[in-house]
Amino acid sequence: MAMFGLGIPELVIILVIILVLFGPRRLPQMGSAIGKTIRQLRKAQESGDDEDEEEYDDELEDEEEEETKPKKKAKKKAKKKSSSDDEE
């Protein structure tokens, strides 16, 4: 079982060094902090995917609205021109 190219002996050495540096009292606090961070990152990633889809859908709707707006404005201008031409 090699994680990131590290075998079991290397992982044990790293864990012993961490234990010596931070002490046995702070180790559980660090573990819970790391766990919370990982959970938050996962939630953010999942919600980010949902938000990306919503933003994409909103952009498509905005583009469709913008495409229809110039047509409506052009129709209104054409009506104004034709009514002003009729009056003369």
C-alpha cells in the first residue's frame, strides 16, 4: 500500500515527527480541524457545481432575453416610422 509514493515505514516516521512537534494534547484538535476543513471543501465543491449549472442557465436565459429585446425595439421603431410617414 503506497500512498503518494510513500510506504508504511515512511508514514510511521512522519506520524512520529508530527507527534513530537505538536504533542499528544494538540493532535486530536489538529485531526478534527483537518476533518472539518476537508468536509467544508467537499461541501463547497458540491455547491459550486450546482451554482455553476445555475449560472450557466441564467446566462443562457439572459442571452435569449437580449436577443428578443432588440427585435422588440426594432419593431417599435418601425411602427413609429410608419405612423409618422402615414401622418405626412
